[in-house]
Amino acid sequence: MTAHADADGVVPDEGATGAGDPEASASATPRPSRRALFGAFGAGAAGLTAGAIGGALLAGSGSGSGTASGGRSGIVPFRGEHQAGIVTPAQDRLHFAAFKMVDGAGRDELVSLLRDWTEAAEILTQGLAIGTGLEPSNALLPPDDTGEAEGLNAGHLTLTIGLGRELFTGRTEGADDPFGIRHRLPDAFEPLPSFAFDLLEAAQSGGDLCVQACADDPQVAVHAIRNLTRIGMGRARLAWSQLGFGRTASTSREQDTPRNLFGFKDGTMNIMSDEAADLDAHVWVGDDGPEWLRGGSYLVARKILMTIETWDRASLDEQERIIGRTKLVGEPLTGGGEFADPDLAALTGGEPAIDIAAHVRLAHPSQNDGIRLLRRGYNYVDGSNSLGQLGAGLFFISFQKDPAAFVRVQQSLKPDLLNEYIRHIGSGLWAVPGGVGPGEFLGQRLFD
């Protein structure tokens, strides 16, 4: 709902510009059985060996950048030009997790973690179990896989991994450089400033690493985060996480426009995966960025609490004035259908037809130097409090080639009429490296 809550001026997901036909690749190459991966992970998933499983899976992983293979398999290739989960057609379920590197961890631990997560992600996104699955070779050992996704298919699972700024800068002024990458910090990777009306909670903000797990089935997404957490044990710990349901943006023209918890269509004007020029202009880091980040992006996550009960008492006219769109059809108040560009100059009775502080107006690219953000948010409900009020809202996610783009739009929303009904309680910013090529691990170019 802030830079994130409306349909206008916001972007889609990751680039669907991969070469080849992932479905053909997946069907032409026999998929290894779960037992065939025996020994790839040590007990408790503590020791993935680089390349141990890569060869068995590479042939079926495709070379796309987040395009679902379709058919019965529901597999989205993990490797490709860009990380999957950005322009991939938005799935309905999310488990987002932020991690902190443990005290004393250094460069070797970070590299080994990214290697192991790469190996595991390639397995999980194919709907396979980790290692020997539910049955270790020795029943006195814990299973390699937690098992709750056994019998479920891949569910179009995507795993998108980002790196936090403190990996480069350290957590305190003048800190050491434990990961040896301070000199690789991108100039654009500045921390987000404080915004008006922020009520951020440290327990739901920041992180050295993030993993965005999206899937058709919530259990598939949870299973992925759970197993990556186990694999990271001793190197990284889970700092906070968020479950989401009901995507609030579309990244494919084949998807219907979803609704947020205020009941309005959300993401109508999002960048679509086939808009290659807009993706290059607004989402993907290009030659102007560091080599290790090219083909990647920056991920902003904002947890936005909606005051549902107050909103539900507002009249329809007031709700539509605040958003700048009709509630049922989702068209701008200036008409023309859902996908019409709002006429911000139109007058009704001598007054702007779309309020000067309406969300649609303030978030529109024409009010923000042409900036578009690729949005990929989700609704969430975290239960209720003792007063019977829902802890519900929008877990906003956007991708942009420069964090300054998000800052520009967010600052434009300071007078937004919607601010009366929302509270920003969580925040994070991560650099998302480009896609993973054959034989590589995620982020490898950062350490070369």
C-alpha cells in the first residue's frame, strides 16, 4: 500500500528471458530418484559437497530465467540468466526468511553456505528430497530431509536469495571485514532512510541474507525454508520469517489481477515478464553496476500492517477516493477500464477527479520521474490481538535496479491518504545476484 500497495507505478517479477525450452529439457532428461541422491548431504544436512549432485541435476535444470516448465511437473529451473522468483509468474504462497551469519563466521563459512544452498535449491525446486530423504542409511541418524513435502510435487517452487549490506560493511562502525568483500560493496547499495510513519520493529527487519520461497503449495515453501535453515546451521541462523498468501501482484498477462486485504485489485499496472525493455530499464542491474551483480536486482521487503477494522467502517466513496480506483472493476476513477492509464488532469465539478493525495496519483510513474518498481507482494494474517483486531496486512516486495528508485516512490507517498490505514512495521534491503550458470554457486562472482 505504500509504494507497494497500489496497482500503478509498480513492477512485476523476474525476467522471463531464458533461452531454450525448460519443459523439453526436463522431460528429455530422466530425473534422479530421491534415493539416487544418497549421500549428497551429510547427516543433518551439514556438509554438501560442491558438485556432488550438480551433475545429476544440471541436465534437467534448463537455462531459463524463471520460466515455469509447466505440465505436471511444476518445475521452475533454478539456474538461468536471472534468479527465478522475480519475473516468474507469481505463485500464490510465500515463505520469506531473513538470516544472520553466526558470530565468528568468516569468508569460508559464507562461501560454503552459498555453495550448499545452491545445491539444495536445485534439488528442492525439482520437487526432490534432500539426501536420502526420510530414510537415512542408519536409522540411528536423523533423516536428511524433514519430510513434510514428501508426496507433493515441485509446486513451481522458486528460491530467490539476496545478500544484506552488513555482509559488506560489518555490523558496527569500523568493524572488521570478516567476509573479505567490503571493497565489492556497490555504490548504489545504501541503507534505506527512515520514512514518515515508520514504526519498524527490529525483530522483523534486516538480515545478512534473505530467501524468498514462493510456491503453489504453502507446505512446499515452508519445507524449503526449513531445510535451508537446517543446512545453514552453525553458519547462519534464522532471524525472522513471514508467511504470505494470496499474491498481490501479477507478473504474467495470463494471471488475473489479485486483490489485497482492503478488497481492491492490486498490481494492475505491474511490469509484466515479457516487457524486456522495462525490465532492463527498471529491474535488472546492467553494465552500470558491479560485474558480480549484473543480471541481478535489489529486493526491498516491507511489512505493512493494515488497520482492517478502521478501513471496514469507511464508506465505499471514501475508500475509492483514497485509492483512486473503483473497488469492483478496479478502473481509475477517470474510467476506461481496469488497465486504462489514469487521467490525472481530469476534473469533476472543478476538482481533480482523482484526489491529489490518492494512492494511484502519488504512486504513478509520471509523479516519480518515470520510475516503475517490479512488485511481488503477498497478503498476510498473523492472528489477532486481545481486542479482536486482526494482525493482517501486506508483505510488500519490490525489485528494482537501484534502491534509490524505491526511496523516491516511497517519499512521494508521504501525503498518501492511505497512510491513515497502514503502519510499516518491518523493512529490509538485499542485493540479489544474477542467475546461476552451470557449475557455479550463487554469488560466486562476488568472491572470484
